[in-house]
Amino acid sequence: MASRSPSARPASSAKAVRKRGPGRRPSGSAELTGADIVARGLALCREVPLQDLSIVRLAGDLGVTPASVHYHLASRQALTDGIIRLFVREMNAQWPTPTGHWQENLRAVATLIYRHYRSYPGIASYFAVQNRFALLVPAAGGEGADDIFTFLERYFEAVRSVGLDDDQSAIYATLLIQFLHMSAHRSAQHQWPAEQAGLRHLVTSLPAARYPNIAGLRRSYLDLGGSMAFDAGLALLLAGIEMARTGRRKAAQGKKAAKKPAGKKTVPRKAVSRKPAPRRTAP
């Protein structure tokens, strides 16, 4: 009997690789919508890191089966993307109105972003440890993509209002968002000196004679908290941007002065000395 070649196997026995999509609604499942599931997922990110939030865990919190969640969300990636889009949508809804002054605009935008990330420690943690560009690309696809692009458009608008060239604007836009992500993450996770009881006990027990510089700074260092560090860090960044603006303005003035045509030089005339007329004597 001739053996059947692998290519002659029935199509039904071959394993087809297909992308998983939403399934059927399980019988007896609660009436949920995709928006309900995503909203609950974002709420859980106030306590749970987004990277630890699985569909199984979310389903347990909602009191439904994982199949009920899969009916609306095909995968964990779909859940993550939906949560990020909703998080950004909430931030867009609170966006400050531009005032016309670049420092006020940028400070208001930076404060909003910092506080919004801090209010969701699970999101702040996720963006701090993951490649944020890799996170935004899938979240910016499909339904709700405009939320991501609206945030980027408004953020870049605030940075470009400073008046720097595009190269400098791109640098400061990147540095600022990195500062905001890490500051929010450290504040949400209580990672500042003022919140470290063990560090306080250790540093205050050191002899000042042997460690005079630690003794000199320890009180102020151990009082440093998240809000104080954020204010100081933002002020430092704004000062750097102001220096860049000043340098750009002086460079422009120098170029303008160099292009100005030189005027005609006037040579002062030499003073002509006149001898006094001889005095006439009477005959």
C-alpha cells in the first residue's frame, strides 16, 4: 500500500494559523460592553501595574468569565491598547487653554501630564519600564487613534510655542517627557528620600565629624519629596530652554548686524587756524 505524502493530507488535518478575534457571547454572561471593560481596566491601574493586568484578573474583578472579556477584546494587547487610549483621552479632556506666554503654557502642560500619570501608578510604571514608542504605535491604530494623535499635536504645539528651531524643539520635547514619566513613576511608587524610613535612620546615625558633607545635607536631603523634586526639575528645564532662546535671539541679532551695509565714513575736517589781523597804529 502506497504511503500518503504530507502534501496529500486532508485540509482539515492541517493546523491553520489564524488571528484570534472576538468570540461568541457566553450564555448567562453579564451585559458588558468593550467600553465598560476598558474603563474598569484603567481604574485598576490606580493600584495594579498595567503589565500585570491580565484578562483573567480583570474578568475576576468584573465577576465574569474570561470568555466574556474575550467576546469584546480579542487579546491582552487589545486590552492594553484600549486602556492607553482611554488614559490619554482623559488627559486630553483636561488640557489647559494656551495663554500666549510660552513658560506658562509649558508649565501648565507639564504639570497636567505629571499629575495624570501620578494618579495612575500602574500606567506610570508601565511607561517607565517599557519602550513608550513601541507602546504608542499599536495604541494609535484602529478605533480611538485620534486620542493619541491629539495628545501629540497639543504637546508639540506647547513645545514649539517656545520659539526654538525644530531641532532644538525635538530635543526638549523628548527630554521633558522623559523627566515627566520618571518623576511621576518615582512619586507614584514612593521612591523619594522623604519616604524612606530606613534611609533616614541610617543617615542620621552617621557621625558628623567623619562625614561632614552628609551631615550638612542630610536634613534637606531627607526632606526631599516628589512635589519638591518635580518643581525644581521643571524649573531647571525651563531655565535651560530660556537660555537656548536667548542664545538663538543673540545669534539672529548677530547675523542681522553682519548683513547691514556699512554707512559712509565721515572724515573730520582739520581745523584751520587763522592768524589775527595786525593791529593798525595811528600815524
